[in-house]
Amino acid sequence: MKVKKTKRRAKRRPIPENIGNSVCGVWHYVIAMALIMQTQFEVTGTVQKAKNAPLPNNMQPAAVKTDRPGVLSVRFDISKLNEMSGSYGFASGKLIGNAVPSELLEGMTISDGDSRATLEGREYVCVVAISADSINTLRDKILPRILADKELNSYSAAPLTNIEDFLTEPLVSDGIVRNGKIIGPGGWCAKGFEDAWANAKKAEAAKAEKEKEQEREKEQKRAEALAKEQNSKTFTAVNPRLSSNYPLDKLLRVFVFTNGSGQEVLSCPVACGTLEDTAGAYLKDILKSAQTDIIARSDIGETLMQSGAFPENAWEKMAEIDPNTVWSAKTGAVKTCVRTFHNPNTGEKGAAVLFYNKS
């Protein structure tokens, strides 16, 4: 008997009541994952930036030191050095000393002697070696001076120079350079160095002295020109009414009374101007023509301004200094000219008394 097949329908499952909550949960999950990925990206970027950021100074890796001790050798043709006066050792040291000042070789060791090939009879060369803690200094500061010195090069043997890490020639140490001297065993080469440095020091001192002398000559010429210019100027009085109407060559004596200390009375424009207008000449010419005395802490100027009469104590003060001139003035043999001054800025008051020869 055949069994009839029938299609069975799948039962529909009822929609859960919390399907909305499930969808929301999925979205919450997606959003959370996105936030996590974004955070990871930001952290990764921050780490990358931190990797690329420069380190603080105290965390920087130490610079690789490329400097090291070294030896600069200078080779000379002995047959050429023998043409110079003295031993060839002295000549070799002097040539290098002329090319390189002692300040650049300070603390370095000098050695010299015949080259190994010379001792073996294969050449006729002497070598001067300069040993230093810095091979860079030898290469950058010492070598250029040696190569640039034409006189030194004219006595050289090829190759002229060589820079090595250590001395390879059988040389003898002369000593260490200290303050223009080579301290150590010494020798003719060391004497040559020292002679060159001593001559350079003398030449430098002579040059400095010559420059000073030239500057003094220039200063003297400027002073002479200024004096000539000032002498050529004709004095023009600011206040002609103060004039004594006597020529400067008749001026015998000058007294200046001031109620101040007297130290700067002639520097005061008011006092100086009054004296110049009265004498009709510049102050420097007045001081050259007649003896000038300052009588400080005196009220003569103020008394004259108030009373208009020349007080007797003023004559007494002047007579203590120059009795002959004062006596001649009181007898009328000498002309007396009196002018008062007042500096409103400082309160200084005073009087200038000028004595002239009438004849």
C-alpha cells in the first residue's frame, strides 16, 4: 500500500515580545565596538606620536666622539736646512715656530729627529712631530698654517706632512709647550721654536707701541688743529655792556669771589660768561694772560649787589694774596674793573675783579 506523502508546513514561531529590546541590544553592541575601535585608534596614534616626539635633553643619546689623540709630522730636507744659519734641528723648529704661534700648541708635545729612512740611508730628511690629545685640532688648526707658510714649504721634503694616530718615526721628545716655552729635555729644535716665538712677541710689542705712537701723533695733531681753530676765532661778547674797554694784554690780575666752594665756579656758564664779556676774550686766553685766584665762601658778590659799594674786607682778602697790585689799585696806578654774577639755577653769587695796567 502506497503511503501518500504530504508536505508539512513549518510552524511559524511567534514573534517574541522583546524583539525590540533585542534589536536595541544589537545596536548597542555595534556602537560599543565602534567606540572601542576608535579608542584603540586614538591610543595607537598617541603612542605613535610619542615615539616620534624628541627626547628631553637629559635623555638624548650621547654624541659619538670622533676626536682622538694624534700626531702631525712635518718633514724637512736636511740639505736645504743646512743652507740656513745654525743646526738643521734649530732651523726646523724655527720654521714651524714662525708658522704656528705657541698659543695653538699649548700643552702639545714636540719631538724631532732624523726619519727612519734617513737612518737607513734611503733619504736625507729630518722630522718634527707634534703630538696632541685632539687629532681634529692638528688637522683643522695646525696643519693649515703649516701648508700656507711659503718659507716653510721651501725647505720641505715630500710628503711635507702626515697625520697619524701614533708616532711611527724614531724621534726624541723635546718637551711640552707651556707659555711660549718647551718644558722638557729640550734640544736644538726646541730652541728654534722658542726663538721664533720670542721674536714674534717682540714684533707684536713693537707693533703695538708703534700703533700707540701713531695714535698719540694723531691726537696731538687734532689738539693742535683745534687750538688753531679756536685761536683763529674772534671773541664775540654776549653782553657787550660788561666790557672793561681795556685790551687783554693790559690785564694784570684777576680775582673771582664766590659764595660757593669755588671748585667749579669757572665752569659755571654765568660766572665764566661774565668774566669773558668783561675781559673781551675766551677764558683760556684770560688764564694765559693773567694770574687768576678764586676766593670761595665769600659774600662779596651779594654785598655788592645790595649796596653797590666795594667792601673793605674784599680789599683785605685780595691784599693777602697780592699786596702790590692791590696797593697800586687803591692809589689809582692800576685800573680796577668789578662785575657781579648770579646763577639762578644754583643760587651761586659772586664778583669778578680785574686789574689792568693803565700805561
